[in-house]
Amino acid sequence: MRVAMYYANNDIRIEKMPTPNIGSGEILVRVHASGVCGSDVMEWYRRDKVPLVLGHEVGGEVVQIGEGVEHLAIGDRIAASHHVPCNNCPRCLSGHETTCDTLRSTNFDPGGFCEYFRLPALQTERGVYVLPEEVTYEDATFVEPLACAYRGQRLAGMKPGKSVLVIGSGISGILHINLAAASGAALVAGTDISKYRREAALKFGADAAFDAGEDIPAEFRKLNDGYGADLVILCAGAPAAVVQALDSVERGGTILIFAAAAEGSLLLKSINEIFWKNEVTLTSSYAGNRHDHVAALELIRRERVKVRDMVTHRFPLEESVEAFPLVAEGDESIKVIIKPQK
């Protein structure tokens, strides 16, 4: 089968690999659509692991079923989790399944940017979501990233009536903006250095979109009767963005760290100035559990989150080399999808 082998953002090679053989409890999935995630283009995070086949935001079709798999059938259209937890360790039992060692050690074989992948038994058992008729393969590529956003807002205590500031309006930021608006936020604002992405923020539910170079804390307070944001969602990794988040949150509010920072980033900020007496909560989230994925799929099915309109670029597998720089640069794209089947 053909795979898009990742060496660097500007070095994606179409190579041949054997189609994986499946064993007991496993399935083979034909990939129809696979989204390029922001984490796929973090070269510093990947450089010691290359070459490898990336891709974890998938919509595919079950084409082979291993012995003992009874809850799926050949021809089922699915989304799938590349990471699944053990559900038995103290982290899982405390509700933090995404910090589980098992979750962080599981994956597709070999990845989503290829024609077929093997889904190991644990993911087959716990991480497959059959698509409703109205959900397309492209829609399915949003199940995993939306599950991550859903989990983040859930952990951060998002409720109707809250004011929300999303710093960074790439695809993660756009999903957060659309989700917060759909969840009944009283005010949603986004930021970005890119005019293109600021316009996308407005399209998907932001009441305002600020140039990231502006005085974001002051601009937000102008919109919000002098108050900071109840919830600040950090979807940008620049240290300046982190400072904006700390300066924009309201007393008693929450900052959700959703994006990875640039390699080696450090932050110097007065702890007393931000936290002491202000009851500010600083939290983070990573990935999503099964509940989050099921909820995300339902939000997509009901079109509460308008994922279909977020797709800006589609590439066949052989043009994958064009997709990665487009996502890495981020100025003229929102959601980029690779479609491996000819």
C-alpha cells in the first residue's frame, strides 16, 4: 500500500509498505479521509522519531475483521481513537483517562496518512465509533479534535452564560469558538495574527476577533463591561500569548492551556499578581476519552458544531507534501484533509 512517510514538514515521501495483517480482536480500516493536526507539524516533537506515518484524525471503512470482533461488520463506516486508556489505573479511575500510560502507548498501525491501517485489539474494543448515515468521512476527521476541545471545555467548567476568550484561531481555536458559542456562551472572542483566521473566527461564532498584536486584555474588557474573561482558552504556544491569557482572565476565572508551547518556552510572570487573591484556576487538557468522542460525534451529527464548513483544503495522498507546510504556516487554511483513496 501507499503511505505518506513523514521526515519533516517539507519532506513527505510517498513510499510503499505492506498492508498490515490483522490478528484476533483487530480490524483493518480503509482510510477515506485523514485530517492534518497541528501536532503533526510540530517538527521538534517529531524529529527524534522520523521517519514515520502520522495521521490520527480519520474517517474510514472496515474491510477486514479479526476473530472475536462481534460489534463491527465489514463495510461499517467509522471514526476511531488512536489512543485508548486502560480504564483500571488510578489515573483512569480518578477521571483522568487521558493521562493514562496505556493511552499514551497505543496507536494506529502505521497511521492515518496511508491507504489502510490496522487497529489493535484494545482500540477495536474501546475506540471505534460507527458513523451515522448523515456523517461523512470528512466529517469523521473532526471527531477526535472536537473530542479534545469538548473535554477541555468540560474540565474547565464551561457553562452557558460565561464569557470566553480563545487565543489563537487555528483549527483548534475555531473548534473551541464554535463549541463555546453552541454551548451558550454569553460572549466569545477570538484572536490571531492572521486576518484570514480572524475572519474565520467571526464566521464560526465569535462576537469579535482581535489582532493578536493588540492589547487583548484591554480590548476584551471593552466588550465585556470592564470585566475579563470567565474562561480563557489558550490555543497558541507563543510566550506572548500565555501572558495575554494571564492578563485577560477575570478574578475567579479559568485559563485552559490547550496548545503545546514552542520548544524550550519558559514563562516569567508574577505569581502574586495573577493568582494570589484572584482565585484564578490554571488547568490543561490532553486528548479525549470515549465519552468525549461520543459527545463530539453527536455534536457533529446534529450540526451543532459546523465542521463541514471548516474544511478549506483537500489533497490526494500523493500531494501530501503540499498539505503539511500549509498547516504549519497557517495563514490561508483552517482544516486540511488528505484523501488516500484514488
